[in-house]
Amino acid sequence: MDYQLIRSKRKTLSLQINNNAELIVRAPNRLSVIKIEQFIDEKSNWIEKKSKSISLKKPQKPNYTEGEKFLYLGSEYPLSVNTVHAKGLSFDGEIFSLNNGGKEEFLSWYKASFKKIALPRLEYYAKNYQLSYNQVRLKTQKTLWGSCSSVNNINLNYLLIGAPISVIDYVIVHELCHSVHKNHSKNFWQLIFSILPNYKASKRWLQDNGHRLQNL
Ligand SMILES: [Zn+2]
């Protein structure tokens, strides 16, 4: 069994399966490899069960084939594929229709939808709550949903268009509030709360589902 061994001053052995279903072993500096592997052996049932459940949870990258589901505003919609027309992606409210394409088509469709749906909300919250920003840039980034620079330029990850609108609002308001508080202080969270009293549910949704938005 493959594992990553991390030795430290600790007194006990511990096992962890990370999000990639890899085994991480933490061990005291001087403990012998034989003892460590004995321990792994004893816990093999637990390891197997745990890593199986993690790899099941790990979403497979889409192949852009018929029937695969894609997120939009928090719901999943099936894909219909045809190869007759010119490249492109369209959505009729129930089904995504893809002509000869894949990831590229989804990225540009998501970006255009984000512009149409999310950017007016940024303006709305800025105007109604006297929060200001300079420029907005749309990007895709692995772990970042948004950021706000020292001169209040806001970056937003347009893959958020796969999330429920309340989650999009949360990220927008979060970044706008950074135009007032350049930190995550109590006052910062209070300001968000005064605008979006249910923001914690959105924050949790992102933590639990963020990886699904990235799965293209
Ligand atoms: Zn922040």
C-alpha cells in the first residue's frame, strides 16, 4: 500500500485519507517503519472503506457526451449532443445543446451568462449599499471565487454561474464589502450580515460544492 509518511515530534501514529484518496501517515520521529506498516495493516479495513468513499465522491471530468449533466444557477441540466450544426452551445431552460464542442464552449457560455446575470447584481448591491468598486474582471481560478484589490478592482470567478443565485450574491457582496474592510474582521462579517442575513448558508454551499463548479 502506497502512503506518504510525515514524521514529527508527535507521540502517536495517525492515518488520514486526503481528498485525492491518498493515505497520509503521521508518525513520531523514531518509530520504525515495521511498526508503522504493522499499524497500517491493522487499519486496512478502515483505509479501504474510507478511500473508496472518497473516490466515489470525487467527480469524474465530463466527456461532453449525451445525457451528462451540467450546473447552471444551482441546478443540473442534461446535455444533448449533435454534430450537424456549427460549433456552439445553447440552453433552452431545460437542456444544454452542444454542437461539436466541449469545455471551450461551456466556458464561453458560462462567461457570457455570468455577464448577463451576475454583473447587474454587482451594480445593484454597490448602488444600494453605497459600496464602490473600480474595474471588474472575470476569470476562472482553481480555488478563488473572488478578490478585491487595494484600489477596489474586483475579480470574480465566472464559474460561479453554476451556483445558486444566493451564492453568487454572497461572493459579490463579500468582495464589495472588502472595499470598506480590507480584512476578514468582525466588522467585515457584520457588514455582510447586514446585507445578506443568510450569507452563512451560501458560504457553506461553496465549501461543500465549490469543486463541482470547477469540474469542466
Ligand atoms: Zn475576503
